[in-house]
Amino acid sequence: MHRSFALVGGAERVITDKANYLADEGHQLMLVSYEQGDHPLPYELHPSVKYKDLDCRFFTLSKYSLPMHVYHYFLLKRRFKKNLHQVVKDYQPDVVVLASDWQTLMGAVIDAVCPVPVIAEFHNTYEHVMRKVGASEGWLKAKLTQFYYRQTIKNLGKCAQLVVLTASDARAWRQHFKNVTVIPNPVTQYPEVINDVPKDPGRIIFVGRFNHEKRIDRLITAFSMIADKYPDWHVDIFGDGNEKQNLLNQIKEMKLEGRVIIHEPTKAIYDEYKRSEMLVLCSEHEASPLVLVEAMACGVPCVSLDCPNGPREIIQDGETGLLAKDGDVEDLSSKIEWLIVHESERQKMGEKARIFAATRRQSVIMGKWESFYKGTYL
């Protein structure tokens, strides 16, 4: 179960891949969303995988004043529980899996599907989900946030299992629960050939959503610090989102037109990885960034800010890529420059990165998921 599959994103890709793999293995699955509406699914589903949208668009509540927002929220929540209960009654699943963006509705899900066991699957970090609100945010917001934390912990205690992406997240969640399992994201593809697409010399690539958490502005600033020294190098940014205009403005202000170029999302992203010399990630937080492993599978070394929590569990600093200090744009710039200057080391890092990415092949990771389900629920 997921909020919506309308976006071309990492979580949507992983959930679809998982469903398709398990369907190929003979399991029966249904994907359920609740805010999809009329948007088409971005990724093709296995013919045997059923799909249902509950048609409960909570995002529309933003147009209401606070009293009406609360009123319509509870109406939608009641509709959500009713529709989900009917789906479970008709389909009769052995287990229900919650995948991302569901914390505020977790209690409603557990009530609606009872007595079917529920697995809570996190595609984000513990710190992000359970982030604290300080006194500076105001008394009311602090109290509401504390209530939210208590309810989240209470509801998670009713779940059969928590599945997280990294060992560091597992350690954090085990402060509250015993039933925590670590299964990282699988890489969508692992190309057998990576030299079938010619390199674009001097190309740095970024792939991801254009939102505040990804902090693509840091990459543009970091590149601006060294752009004049390396005129043959450029940055290609692939994605879309609400920060796009801000990024275009920044590129113009820094006089980097033609050196930093924004591209629409593409389904041929693996060809774009293969054309690149390195990938850069500069997020505020990441659970287990799929783009790192995808690029590494194509023999491309990565530079990432050492943000909580995922990059450090994917990149072995100095071996398969480079980690810059969390939030330090100058250090990020120096790490990018180091890879630009050290060509032979860059190639060796790419080779080692590809070896690591093999441990995240679908056959390996999905085998863990199948064993997890069979050993516990099927």
C-alpha cells in the first residue's frame, strides 16, 4: 500500500519491481493506493498484479480553513477505512504491507485490515520520520508533534514487523521494537555491458526529484566554485519537481547556462548513467538512495554528502566513491574536483562500485524478501 504511484520516483520503482518479481515467482499481489486519481501508473505492472485506488485525496484538504480542514479530514479518514476494509474483505490477503508516506493513517489501516498482520516498510530515515520540533516552533506545534510521535510509536507496536533499509536505521528503531528487519533496496537493472554507450567526456550527472530535501542547489554552487578551472566539464540534471524554477534562476545568476543543464526525466536513465564520469548526491537526508546503486551498477563512481543515513552504507569512502562532510558545500566541491583531476583513480573507483552494486541485484535482494515472507506469513 502506497499513497500514490503517480510520480516517477525511487520508492515507486522499488515497490513496482518487488510486486513484479514476486508475481513472477507465482505469488498473488495487489497494489493499493489512495491518492492516485486518474494518473497513469509510471511503471508497467506484471499482468497478474491487481491494482486498486481507494480514491481518498487527502492532499485536497489544503484548500480549506483549519476548522473545515479537520472536518473534511475525518470524513476522508472514515471513507479511507471503509474502502480499505472492503478491499481486504474481497481480496483476503495473508499480509498487508505499508510502504512509505503512511504514518498519519497507520492506525486507520491497522483497524481496517484487522486481523490481517501488517508490515510497516520505511523508505525514509528514522531521523526524518521522528524528527523533533523545538520550542522555537511554538507551544501548540510542539505539543501536536509530541502527540504524533506517541501515536506513531503506539501504532507501530501493533505491526507484525518493521522493515528498514539500513543497519543504522534498524539500530534506532530497536530502541522501540524488537521485530525490525533490514532489507536494502534492489537495483532495478544490473547491465551486463556498460561500454555500449559512449562516454560524454567531463559529464557530471544528478538524478532525482527537484524538492528541497534533495538540495540540488548545493551541487550547482559546488560546481560554480570550480567551473572556471575545468571548462571542459559540465553538469546534467535529470528530474522534475517544484524547485525547478529556483534551480533555473540559480543557474542564470551564477552564469552557468550551458554548463549546468536541466533535463526532463527519462526512462532510458541507465544510458545516461553510462555516459557520465560521476554522479553527485547532495541531499539533507537519504534512507537508501537508489540512484547511487544504479550509477554504480554502470561503473560510475559517486560523490555524496555524508547525510543521514544511507550514503555511508553504500559508498565506501575512497574505494567506491567519495563522501563529503554533511552539509559542507566547499568539501563537496573539493571532492568533485578530486575525481575530476584523478582520472585513473576515478576509473578504479567505478570498477569497485560496480562490484558492490552486484550485491544489490534484484535476484539477491528479492530473494531476501521472498524468504522473509515465506518464513513468517506464507
